[in-house]
Amino acid sequence: MPVRFLHTSDLHLGKRFGNLPEDLRGRLKDARHTAIDRLASQARAHNTDIILIAGDVFDTETPAPAILRQAIASMGSYSDLRWVLLPGNHDSLQAEELWQTVADNKPDNLLLAMSPAPLPLSDQAVLLPAACTTRRPGRDLTAWMSDADTGSAIRIGLAHGAIQTFSEDALATDIIAPDRARLSGLDYLALGDWHGQMRINDRTWYSGTPEPDRFKHNRPGMALIVSINEPGAIPDVTPVQTGLFEWSTLTLDILSGEDPAEALMARLPLSSLRRHILLTIAVSGRANMAGRASLTSTVASVAPEFALANLLTDDLFTDCAIADLDQIDTAGALRHTADTLMAHSTDPALAEDERRIASDALMRLFSYCEDIRV
């Protein structure tokens, strides 16, 4: 019989999202908790009763008691599933109180992968866990797997950390050997730490987080369904979607003379999806002042339909003509200010930052005058 399991990681339960609006923070925190339900649903839908969590179940070593106990209760409510928890760098073995509380309150269907020792998953498969001993162990905690005696069973490694310099926090270096599966005779190595799903080789995958928490990866929350027919067989790995919110970056490259607002509207996702999308709109290229003002106005008008919508125009250059300045004023103090700002924005003797400040100030003046006319 093949061995089948769901591979996930980086739930980061209790993450605070302190840089976001308060009402959105609550929605995102709840989405991380309900990811447990979506993982359970995918496991059942794909006919497996094993869920491997490759580290960072919790965002900190001291999660609030409600976060901790509610997570345990949620997993326990799926009594037909077995949840295997591995300490990661955010909730490492140094968090003795955390893991003792889990051990004292865990239901029978929750297994803790705390020690570097074989852990039977079934008659056909053995799990080889490498729990994070500290936030930054500084050594390859998977090395012990090479000497682990598992007989003729399917060998599944479970670890959390960086492959060479490939790390979520960009601080770890050369921790897990990228060919650990080959070196230790693993049929599959389930990794956590990198929040974007990624295949390292046929036998080694990062599952990615089931619920995104940043714009970095620009992908929905995912998990992996893994099936291994027999020892030595190449695993069958199927990505499945689990995320509720989408953190998406939309890039627009505007050509001179193109209407940036019209280009944006053609690219926006369907309105029925927007409530669960955090959107960054990164615009580059060139636009005239009217087009740029229209873009800003358009984003402001549709932003309430999204969970969050941010407009980035650092790489959008403004083409300014005399006709644009005439719309500010044809004479007087306002026109003098506009002429001065335009001159500064194109002065090669000034630093780029100074030219951009002048350009942004001119754009703001233009927008103010547009608003007054409306």
C-alpha cells in the first residue's frame, strides 16, 4: 500500500500583523487559525489521515494561551487525522514551557516530533524528524538521518531551515544539505521555513505556508499531498491550495501616452474576489500628469473593495508639458511654483532624490488643483 500524507509548514499561529489596520489584523489572524480546517479538508479529500507540519506552528515561543489551546483543540476535533508537529525556528525546543503545555493538553491524534529518533508513521513508513534546537542552530540538524536504522520502511525526513543561503529571513547560511535526501537515503524530505512552495529536487520540497503573510512570494497559500508507493520510488507530489487571503503584487509598465487608469482596470481581479486580496500595485514607466492623477484617483475609488490596496509609483516617471502647468494656473504664485518645481524635476545638476521630490511635489500641486476644479 502506498504511503500518503499532507505536507505543510509555517502556520505561524498568533502572528500579530502589527503594521496593518486593526480590523484587517483580526481577519488575518483568524485566517491563520482556520487554515487548520482547510488543511484537514484537503487531507480528507485526498484520502490521507497524516498531516506533517514542518515547523513554525506558532509565530513565537510564547503564544497567548488562547492561541495555543485553540490550536490544540482544533486539531483534536479532527479525530480521524493524525497531526505531527515539529518545532521550527520561531517555536524551537528552547520554548520548553510552550511544548510542555502542548504535551500536557494534546489529544491522542497529535504527535510531537521532538527528538532525533525514528518515529513510526505506519507499518510501511518511518519519520525522521529534525526539530530546531534554537532559533538559529547554526548546524545541519538533519545529519543524524544518515545513520538512522529504519529497516525496509519508507524513510521520510521532516525538517525546518535553510538550504544553503536559501532562507526566509536571509540570515541562515549552509544549514541543511541540499542533497540531504540522497545522502541519508530519504524517500522524501519535507521542509519548512520558506513561505513559498518550492521543489528542490524530486525528493525534497518546501511546502510553503498554508496562509500567506507577506507580498514576498506573490502566490496563494499552498500545501502538498505526497504519495510514495514503495521504498526508493519517486514520490508523487501534488500541490493543493489552502489559503483564504491572497497577497498579490500587480505590476504595470506604462508607456508614454498610455492611460494608466485604464490599464489598471483591465488587470484588476474580479470584484467578487477582492475582499480577500491584499494588493500592491507597482507602476513603472511614464505617464503625463493627468494620467497619473487619474491613476491615483482610480486606486482610491476601488481600494475599499479590497482587504488592502497600496499604490507604488516610485518607478513611474511623470511627463510634464506646458499644457499641464496651464491647468494649475496660467500666471501668479501657483504658476511660478509649478514652473520652479518642473525646472528642478528635470535639472541634471540635482541629485536624483531631489529631482523626484520636486516631481512628486509638482504632481501633488496638480492633483490639488484638479480637486478644486471638481
